[in-house]
Amino acid sequence: MTRLSRRNFLKTSAAAGLATLPAGVGLVDPREGGPDAPGDGRRARADDPLGVRDKFPVTEELAYLNTASVGPLSIPVRDALHAYADEKMRRRNTSAGREAIAGARSRFADLFGTDEDEVAFLYATSGAENIIVSAMDWRAGDNVVVDELHFTTTFVLYRELERRAGVELRIIPPRDGVVTVDDFAAHTDSRTRLISVAWVSNRNGFRYDLPPLADLAHAHGAYLYADAIQAWGTFPTNLRDENVDFACGNGYKWLHADFGCAPFYVRREHLEWMTSDRYGHKQVAESLPGHQFRLRTNAEKLEYANPAYGPVTAMDAALEFLEGVGLDRIAGHTHALAGELHQGAAELGMQMFTPPDNPSAIVSFHHGLNPEELSGALADDGVAITFQEDGKLLRAAVGMFNNRDDVDRLLRVIGRLV
């Protein structure tokens, strides 16, 4: 079947009152069959390529294209949280929380190519960058290099460091939604101590190739930190191969866990000098006479207090679910569908902020429409996205449970308004 111009089809169908037709009619070739869905023998279908939609009840109500904001819980994760709450209520298994910590740490290490003793569980992504900054010995005239595609917390942190320690914050503007290694090289020198990037930008989904950035940082005696909150769970990776020094991301987005458990990767060679920004009983490896203590030396030394056992339980169950689906399958599905969304939005005349052929699941564009009218139309059609820049920028995020119908529903709403 010949694919029609998405823009022409959407405009024509809207004008003819056909905007409620099932998405995908006349637009794409349906997929026949597919590989076995993970774990339970379910078959992938054209409307459910990964065979997971029935595990995400949000799909019954919404075209939920907003995982970059908050990822919905799957049924297995909800069930794990329910079981945790029941155990806590009845106090039948007081070791369940500790078992979840061990399980989540092991699963994360296996899934993302690191060792368990290089992984700490923080409460928030921002905690990692604060720990790094606190542990480093800053001198007036040092500099930190970031770019405008980063998350707000980074700018707040380094503006404060600039004020307090006389450290220069260097901010690189993007060009056509992209910041290159050459752009970073032009701002990096012998006084650069740290390069910090959002591995996948929350603003437009631009994804950095970390090894060249790591090489640049290390050539100048600096470190590379990657905010991974929009990266964990969206593609397969091996953190050792990425050569990044530090990376952290919370569980409540693409890992489909919950707020309050943020895996923090610290490359082994930095554990000796890395210190916590606060202290407590959880860091004690051995109690000595006279209220003296030997503290942990692995990444757990950054965990100063009891963890949030509920979110850790969710993380353990969520990582098990991701293992079953497969990060390679998730990336193949979501990146391809994001590419179709990018193409469809461009054909509707949207000003794309996400660069083409970008290997991530996030697509953003300036829509040029009345934000209130567009927001209302999307709500009426059950489409969930995020608006940024005072409503001028629309950000859509394609999750493992999304399908072409979800994408087409978004494009049909825009097609009625352009």
C-alpha cells in the first residue's frame, strides 16, 4: 500500500469529519504478527508491537505520550507496591525492603553494564550532581561547561557555585536543536573541571554520544557527568563502555518505577576520593570502640540514611519488567515511532526543535497554534503531552506501550487546527 502524505490525509479527514477514524487507516502498513511478547507467551500485534499494552492500564484511557514527564506504572510494579504495603502493614516479612534493595542494585548493574558496588540509590537525580560538586575541590577561576538543553537544576546549582566559589559557568546554545562535541571543545580549556550534559535532553530529546565527550573532558583533566533521567530505560547501554564518570536518573520516568529511587553510577576509580555531602548510620561498615566507625568504601557510602523502601521495591519490579521486554526491543519500537511522529509533525508545518534521525523517544516542536485551543483539543481527544516555553513548545514522548494510533491521534488533532 502506498503511504499517503500524512499532512494531506489528516487535513482531508478532518475536513470530511473523519477525524475519529481508527488511526493508521491509509497511513501505514500494519505489521503482521511479531515476536513473542516477553515472558508470558503473548503475541505482539500491529497495535501492540511489544505486547505490553495490557500491562499499562493508562492505555485504556489515554494516548499517553508523556512518559518524559512521568511514566505510568505497569501492573507488575503496582502489584509489587501493593505487596510491599501489605507486608509493611502486617509485618510478616521484615526483610522484604532489604531484599528489594539487593535485587534492584543487582538488576540495575546487570541491565546497564556496571558493577553493584558502583551504584548508589539516591532520592533524586539532583542529589548526584550536588554530591559531585560538594566532593570536588573548587578554586576561583575553574569552570564548568554545560549547554542550554540541560535541566533547570543544573543551572541553579552552578550559578550558586559561581557565586560562592568564583567558578565560571559556561553555557553553550544549541544550533537547530543540537550541541556538538566541537561546540563543547570550543568552551573547554585547562581550567575546566566538569562537563555536565543531559544524556537525553528533557527539552527536545537530543541524545548525546557520550564517549567523545568523555574523551574531551578527560583530555583536559575534567570529569563528565550525564543526567540520565530521560535515558535510563529507553535504549541498551553499557556504562563502562560509555566512559562517563558519573550518571544518575530517577525511576519515575522511563524506568516506570516511582519517585524516590535514583540510581547513581560512580565509576570505580572515583570512589576513593568521592565523599558524601552528608552523613548517617547507613554508611557505617563497622562500629568501633569509643563511638568510632569504619565507613563503607563502595558507592553505598553515599547512602546516608534508610532508603525509601517503597520506591526501591517499585524499582526492583520495574527493572525486572524491563529485562523481560528487552531494552533493544524498546529502543527499536519507540525510536521508530518517534521518527514517524517527527515526520508527521514536520509535514503538518510544525517548527521542529528535535533534530531529524535523533535516536531517542522524545519529539518536540513549536506548534504556532493557540496554546489554550490546542490544549483543550488534545484533552478532548484524550491525548497527554507536555507544553513548555509558555505553551509554545509541544513535547511528546513515545513509550514502550504506545502505538501508531496514539501518534496519529496527536497528529489528527493538530491537523484539524493548522
